[in-house]
Amino acid sequence: MITGRVIGQVNATIKVETLTGYRMFVVQGVDENLNPIGKPFVALDGIACAGMGDVVTITTKRDAALALGDIPPIDACIVGFVDVSTVSDKNGNLNTYKP
């Protein structure tokens, strides 16, 4: 499971028939403090309500296809939203981040 922020949308004029009706977004991975990490990637919107700027949870590889009934050929699928992220630092203090 990966956490990321939606930073763009992909428009495809032609795609595999099983992906018809699904939106695709460009997602930037984020760390526990919601800072960007790694390279952006494309993820299918499996919850059908993600949008620009949303912090989302993403499943990848085989689990991404299983999230949509094992039909589409996808490698990353948005499966949820992050409302609040709470992280404990090395001193045991809790830090809360709201996207």
C-alpha cells in the first residue's frame, strides 16, 4: 500500500475496453509527513471519486487488478482517501498532518 497525492489527470482516447469509464490520475508518492518521494506514476481511480490534490491510498501490482475484480490490466489503483495522518516521532510525540 502506498500513500500519494493526486497531481494530474490522464486523458486517453483509446484504452483497453475493460478500463472504459475509469479515470486515470498522475499520483506523487508521499512519505509519512506528506512530503513528496519518488517519481510520479499513473493510477486508476478505483473509488470513482478522487480528484486533484487529494491524498489517497494506492494498491499496486497484482492487488491493483484484484481491487477491480481481476479484469483490467493495471499496475496501480486508488482504493481510499487519507483524512488525517498521525505519526509518532523518535521522542514519542504525535504529529498530525491534515492533507
